[in-house]
Amino acid sequence: MLEFRTISLDDRDWITQALRKTDSRGCEYSFANNMAWRRLSGSQIAQYGDFYICCAMETEDGVPSFCAPAGEGDYRAVIEAMRHFSAFRHCPLDIWNVSPQRLAWLHETYPDQFTVEENRDSWDYLYRAEDLANLSGRKYHQKRNFLHRFESYGCWYAPLTENDFDDCIAFAAMRYNDKLEGDHSGIAEQFAIDTYFRHFHELGLQGGVYRSGEHLVAFTIGEPLNSDTFCVHIEKAMTVFQGSYAAINQRFSQEILAQGFTYINREEDMGLPGLRKAKESYHPCMMQEKYHVRFKY
């Protein structure tokens, strides 16, 4: 029987090794993300051979929801272990973030034994790093206009350091309080941001800030995700400074490009119309497709 527990920094090495073997561009396949967002759905982790398994235990229908396992070895064996765990709890096996390639394998291995849902709201947006860094061509004309407006404020950019941590945490909390809503996802985000900064170096994170004088205007943080992709986890900016989001996006993308990454994953839109419009406006080169699979019980 799989034994689940809360993720901790002590798990970093073996989880990172399993994630590297999978080499996925999906934002879920990040130790930092799994560590930071563990409160969103009460996620816990387990190890099965050389596989890393992450499972959301607090779901709306009470069914444990697995992320497709990362690692290498007998994939059918790890699926059967997950099925056994679910059956013990009198639940069907529920798997999210299934790639098209893994979905094809499941169809071949378990024909007619599960249903599939296209989980479009969780598809990640991937961009060419050089596109976000340069914003060249007609399709980015509006973004360049935003940058010109932002330049008039005389803000300055710098890589994020420990000296910025407290300001960034306070800045994010202020943005949260401005919403005047104590929704669960917002609370989970504040916990994630605090975790990112509390363990910034241990999690291998990088970031950047824009300031006007000594006042913080925008910040962003992310990490290398796989062999060719960098993932941006958090981006916050003051919209009263027009073009602040475009500026922090481009400037950090330039640093990412200089490190040799081909793609930038800016994560999903969660089905939010405004966020979807914003992400589409940067013209992704591809989407990281993810499917939801539920076995018949």
C-alpha cells in the first residue's frame, strides 16, 4: 500500500531526480511548486520505486486526485499501486495532468476502463524565450507601447535578492488585501509566496524586481523546469504604473534567454477570462496539454 505524507525540503533530492527523468514541461512537475502549493488541496506525496507520486487529498467529491507520476520504471505497476490505494478508500482512481503521450499509453494498456476529460483550464502556456525577451514584430506592437509608457516612470530593474524578500511578501499581501476576498485559493497563494521566499535558495528559485526609487513596483520569481524550459511561478505588479506587467515580463525573459532556455512556461489560466486573454496576448508557441482520467469503479 502506498504511504503518503506531507512534502518537506528533505524530499528535494529524490523528487528532483524523478522529475528530471520525466523531463516534463508541465508546471506541476516542479518540486518548488509542489512544496509551495501543498495547502491548496491538501496534497501529500509517496514514493514507489523510482517514481514520485503527488496526490490531492482534499477534493470536492472526496476522491483522492493523483498527478500523473514522475520517474521511470514499470509504469503499469505504479498505476496498479495507485488503483489499489484508491480502491482501499472505496474510490475510483483519479489522475490529472495526463499528457497526450501518456493518455495514448493508458488507452492501449487499459482499453475502455476509464473516462477522459479535456482539462483546458489547466493547460500551460509555453512561449519562445526569444519572443518574450525581444517582443519583435507586429503582433507585439501593443506590448512595446506599454513598455514605452513604463519607461517614462524612470523605474529601475535588478535581480531579486534577499534584501527584497520582505518587500515582496508585503507587496503580495497588499495585492491580496486589495481584493477584499478571503477565498481559499487566494489564501493558498499567500502561503505559496511565503514558502517561495522562506526557502528561496533551497528551492533553486530566481527572480527580478522593478522599483521606483526604493518603492517596489513589480516582482517575479521562477525556476528552471526541465532541460529546455524555465517556469515563471509568480508575477505581481502595480497597475497604476502602466506597462509594469509587460516590463517585468520582458526584462526577466531576457535573463532567462541569456541562460540558454528555449521556452518559458507561464502556467495555466484556471479558466479565468481576463487571465486567459492576457496569456493569449503574448502569443504562446504551444500549449502543454493535460487530461483528466477517471477509472471505472
